[in-house]
Amino acid sequence: MTLVKMSKLLSPIRDNSYAIGAFNVSNMEMTLGAVKAAEELQAPLLLQIAESRLAYSPLSVLGPLMLAAARQASVPVAVHLDHGTTQGTIELALKLGFTSVMFDGSKYPLKQNIAMTRRIKELCNSYGAEIEGEVGCIGGAKETYSEDELLTTVEGAEQFIEETGVDALAIGIGTAHGHYKQRPKLHIGRLKEIASVVDCPLVLHGGTGLTRENFWDCIHHGIRKINIATASYDSVAAYIRNTAAVKPDAGYFDFSAAAVEGAYKNIKKYMLLFGMEGKV
């Protein structure tokens, strides 16, 4: 197996029987843990890094590492830039060889978001790469949101897909990034409405903190890609803390192994939850 495009992983899902987990990584250990989980389960893997994390993990350093891991893996791996907001970062990801990027123009009015996404789509086309867009609002930046703020409209999703030609679309149905500041209220009815009128693969952001039932409601009604970031970072931190607690003389390589294991355990859990085992 080798480096593949995002569509190679998402296109086969036609019966709402599983979803692809897209797992954010920030270093070599997390990347190795993700590949370990995917190879063990014979599951396809989507590795990604968010632009907001690049202050800790420079793209020019981490990107080639992610791509090398993908090319050496025994399962198909797509490498994706998550929540790209600046053209410079997006273009760097494409030059490095990322197979897809997300342009997040959700903070702009729909017309402006469409225009900006179309320009990034043209850039992606020139590199033979794919693009994920976003319409609506996914929480996390502030304490509370109105219901209207958190929901993508059916009309907005239709117009956005028609006018941009994106390969995947992140929609707002009540989820939030990071740890939830308020109990999530998922609007599955809105998801069903959008899925019934568009053929573009739909993406769920803000997966950390949702229940098994929440996830499967989303999968059964049209979500094909689910982003997981915070839960993996929490798991890595917990494994490192536990190593320090049980082994006071632990050294660098003990903590490195703990980080691999923390990422592996969490990613494996979500791969099994999303029905990814054996989907290579």
C-alpha cells in the first residue's frame, strides 16, 4: 500500500456502514502510533495536522515525516492539512505532497467563502490534490453559541458544493472542537436533510466527547469522515503522566514509547468504533 488521496478512502462508503477516522498528529510518536493501529486492524488511515498546531510542529518538518510514514505503511494512508486558513500554509502542504487540504473559510459570509474556496480548489487541482471545505459553524472558539450559529443550512451546503466542487464538506450540526463547554445537541435531522440532497462526502468535526450512539447516528445518516484530535492528545498526555508516576527514573525513550502507545490505543479505539477494521 502507499500514499493515497482522501477520495480513495471516502468513495467506497456508500451504505453508511462505517466512517473513516481522520486523526490529527503532532510528532513522530503520534504518527507511528496511528500507523501501528491501522496496520494491526487492516484499516485505511487518514493522517492530518491542523494549521493552528504548526507553532508546535512546523509543517516543513512534520509534513515530510507524515508522508514518509504513509509511503512505508502496509495500508493505504492519505495525508491531509486540517483547518488550513492561509494560502501560504496550504501551498506548502501541497508542495510537500499532501494528498488533500482543508480550506476553512467558515468565518466568512457564504459568498466570500465560496470565492476563496474556489481559488484554493484551483490551486489543489494544479497539484493533483483534493480539498475539503466548510460551511456553517463548528463550535469551540467561545463559550456559547446560538442554535442558528451551529447549523449548516441545506441551501448553503447545496450552493457551496455546486459552486466550489469540493471533494468533502465539513458541516455544522451542533458539534464543537476540543472539550465541550456545554452538552452537545446534535441535529441529526439537519444532517439527514443535507445528505439527502448532496452527493459530496460529509465530514464531522468536534468528535471528542461524543458518545458511541452520537457517532453512529451520524454515520448512519451520511457522515463519512470523522475528525479526532483532542482525544488523542489527551491519551498521549495520560500515558506520559502514568509512565512518570510508575517509573520515577523514566528517561526520554520511556516517554517516547508512552507517546506512541497513547496515540495507538486511542486511535485503535476510534477505528473500531467507526467500523474501520478490515476495510483495506
